[in-house]
Amino acid sequence: MKTTLLVLNVLLFSLLGIAVARAQEDPIILELKAKIPNCTSENEKLEILRRLAGTYLFNTPDSSQRYTTLAFEGAQAAGETEIAANSANYQGILLHNQGHYLAALEWYQKAFGMFNELNNKSGAAKVLNNIGIIYSVTFQREKAIECYKEALAYNEMSENHDMVCHNLYNIAEEYVDAKNFELAALYKDKLDRYQDRFGVFIPAPDIDAQILRNKGRYNEALVLLDSALHVESADSDLTHMGSVRLLRSELFMDMGKYDLAEQELAEANTIGRNNDYNDIKLEYFKSMARLMSLKGWYERAYSYEREYGTMKDSLDRINNLNHITELHARYEAGKKESEIARQAQQLERKNFWLLIVGVSTCALAAIIFLTFFTLQKKRRLNGLLTRQNQEIKAQRQKIISSISYAKRIQHSSLAPQEVLSQWFPESFIFFRPKDIVSGDFYWLRKVEDKILLAVVDCTGHGVPGAFMSLIACEKLNKAVGELGLRNPGDIITAVNREIITSLNQENAPENAQDGLDISLCAIDTTRREILFSGANAAITMVSGSEQKEIKSTALGVGGATYGSGYRNGFCFENTRLDYNNGDSLFMYTDGFYDQFGGLERKKFNKSRFREVIDNIARTGIRGGANYCSSVLEQWKGSSGQTDDILVLGLRL
């Protein structure tokens, strides 16, 4: 796991530059709040708000967010740059603890610019350290170490011994994450010697524990982490406590003590869920996948691995790691511009004194020459950038045109809504691809006296998902047409076999997971009977006021992970359902209830989705598509669409 998370949040807290009280010390918090109405100046009030934000920072993030916002906005309006800079740093820490690295990096760069404007080296150093942590958790170790070393140089110049120790600690921790235990031990030794020299104490049990773990000395490592856990329980630092729990679980797995590992993971998950710490929740899924695999429970391991992948994809979309790289470039450019501005100020002062002693003419000529040269160079560079932007736009337009043409090809394989309406007058199809083309699709066929309906969710979305959807559609047509199959379980079994063979997945590596989830119904309107089968999907029946979800086989179609489970005559199961006239049937993929949105930017979830189904069944199936669109847009707000979305409903 990413061990930087274990300690670096503690370092963030120590870098705040204030003596922060623990959140449970109610008298101190009450004293600060009581002072607000009696403040004699706006500056005094803003400073109290800033201290309250820092007090709550690591144990009550919701309260810290409220006070951070008040302090920052007030300081901006009042021109109190130092308070605004510290508040911007707090905002970055809050977003970082929630896993929103891109937003956190933008706030850190705001803070860095403000501290530079004030020529506050100590403040700039602490923000550099925090920026390094962002690069660390996004696996950009070279940039992280570069930031830590730059902060180390600032702090050594100002003889800030505490912060020098923190920077040495961070560098050692980064080398631990890179599995370079030799350099990690070297910087840990530098840290120990520096602490002995200046009488500073920065505990580093997790670094020592990781080094011991690498040597196979698990029990000694656990003793160190027990001590760290005791300290964090006393200090109420929930982020560090959750990270320690995760590392302890890894040690227990190394030792084969799986029950103890699961207990530690449960504690870490509670901390992550209760405080919306996405870093901890993400690592929980990854560790649980490893634990289930070690126990031999491969289906559960696959489930946790999928949860990890889904959440990581969501966070990657939120954070946009390419944008982080772009921000790093802007940050480097900003530093250079600040250095150029500082040098220009020195040059102006020098020219002023040279003017006094009679050499201003030469200095002025030099400035004019440099300015002219810089402007000429800038014009050439701007021209080059303009041409490059035009080329990029042209290439982008070609790509979009090609994908749009692919959309027409893909949609030609989908039956229009009118076909479904001929069979079921009260019906709707709500189809909303995330990108231009989709990995979700629906499939309709009437064969003899049965109507076959399928809703399919292929691996991925966009162009990869669209390729997979075309393959899956062709295999469905082959199973029903060429092979003459009518039973849903037999059809899905045949599609599964065809996809594994077509993609050569029997001999593929374990990470070849291209496949699909599917729900398939064969409706016999004469007998009022539905035969249902599915692969890792479900359907919902509504009869009167009763709603019932019918689940399917937990395996997906295709993919190398469960290849062995499909052998020895494996066949997907069927479920027989009777219905009455007026009952409703809903088939769907997971895109709707996995959509992020709302005030807290969380998933829509299945419970809300069940309410949507109830409302459609009660108020009218024909308006189902419009109703789904309205609910989705209201929930999504300004958030981007998370995945392809497909919902099909009909009145039987």
C-alpha cells in the first residue's frame, strides 16, 4: 500500500505553523468561539476562525471545512494575505484527505503564491512539502522527492530544525514506497543523527516497521506499529490511525494471520467511510482483494478488485492526473517567474544607485536590450504555440469525426424504440452513453412465440466498450440464429464460450478481463411467463405496490480470471417468473445508480434507483425516459457522467 499516507498527514498538521489544540479539548474550542463576538478588529476575528479551522483539521473535517471557508473568504475580502494563505493550505489538506488531489494541488499552489508574495520562506516550505505529498500519492516519486528536497533547503537556510526533520522523514518514507530500502535507511539515519544533534524528536515507527518488514522481521514491526497506534488514538488523528491499521493488516497477511488482518481492515474501513477519506477506502478495497485471494476466495477477491477499479477510475476522473502534470508545469513556471521578478527588483535597485553615481545610461541600455530580446523571443514562441494549437485542434476534430461515424455504425445494430413499442405499447428505453460511443447496448428479437430482450454492459466505455459491444451483439445473433438457441441460460453460456474463444482468453494473462454483464429475458405473452438468466446482473419486477429484484449468476461473461469456472459443463442458470397483466419489468446496467452527484458528490445508489422505478411504474411507463433524464440531470449537476447508462422498462 501507499505507506506515505501513514505519517505524512501528521506532518501536514505539524506544518501548519500554529499550536493547534485537539478537537476534543472543548474548553479551548469554546473559548475561541466565545471570543468571536468580542473581536475589536476584522483581523482578530479572522485569526480566530483560522485557528478553529486548524483545530478541527484532522479529527472533525466537516467543521474544519466550514471555518476554513469563512477564514479564506474573509481574508481575501480584507486583504489579509497571510491568513488567506494558511486557509488555502488547510483547504488543500482537507481535499487531499478526501482523495481529491487535483483540487488539493490547485489550493496548495494558491497558498504557495501568496507565501511567495509575502516572501514568507517558512510558509512556502510547508506548502512545498504538501505539494510533494500530492505527487507521492499519485506515484510521481521523482517530483515528490524534488519538492521535499527543495523544502529541506529552505528550512536548512532558516535553521528550522523541526521542519528539517520532517523533510528528511518524508524523503525516507518516499524511498520506502519505492522499495529502495537502502536509500530509505540512509535518510532515516540522517534523520536520527539530526535529531540527536538538535534535540528534536520526530517518531518514525512506520519507516522502521517497513524496513523490518522487508527483512521478514514481522513481530518487531508490529511492536512499533502498536506504539504508533496508541499515540494516534490519544491524538485523535484519524487519517494516520486508518493508515496504521492498513499497514498492520498487510503485516498480518504476510504472517498468515488472516483473521487479524480482516479485523484491522474493518477498523480502517470504518474510519474511511465515517470521514469520507477516499485514500483509505481505496486502499481497503485493494487489501481486501489480496486477503480474499490469499484465503482462496477468488470470487470475493474479484468483487473487491472490481470495487477498487471502479473507485480508482472515479477518483482518476476527478483528479485527472494529466492535469496534475500540467499544474506541475505551471507551478514550475510560476516559481521561475517569481525568481525572475525577484531578480528584476534587485536589478532595479542596483540601477537606481548606479544612476546616482552616473552610470544609469549603460544600465538603461542593457535593460532596453534585454526587454527587446525577451519580447522578440516571446513573439516567436507565441507563434509556435499558436500553430501547435491549431494542429492539435485539427487532429482532435478528425478523431471526433471518426468516432461520430462509429456511433452511426453502432446505433445501426440497435433496434429502434418503435420495435419494442409494437410488442409492448407501454415501454421506454433510456440510453445515455458516457462518450460518443457506448459499451452498454440493448438487444431485441422475436423468435417464434417468444420475445427476447437483453440489456448488456461491456467492459469499459467509449471506443473500447463500443468494440466489445459489437462483438457481444454478433455473438448473441449467432447463438439465436445460427445455433438456434432459445433458452436464456443456454444463450448466455454460448455467448460466454464464443467470447472466450474469440479473444483467446483461455491462454490470456489474468489481467485480460474483457467481457460483459448481461440480463436476458425470454417473454412468453401467451403463458404470461418470463424465463430469465443473467451474468452478474439483475432485473426488477413491479406488481402493484410490490417491487422484487431478481438476481443472476454472480459470474460475468468472458475474462481470464474465472476461466476455470466455466469448464466442466458450466451453464448459466435460469429463473422462471409468472406475471399478471399490468405488471412492470425493468432491465438496466449499473451506470445510473453508480453516477456521482448530489451535494456530497456521492453515488446515486440502488435505494434511490428503486424509488425511481417505483415512480415510473406508478405514474406511467411511457414517460420513463423523460423521468430518468430529469432525475439524472438534477442529481448529476455540474459533475461529469461517470459511466454509460441504460434503463429499459415495459408494462407486461
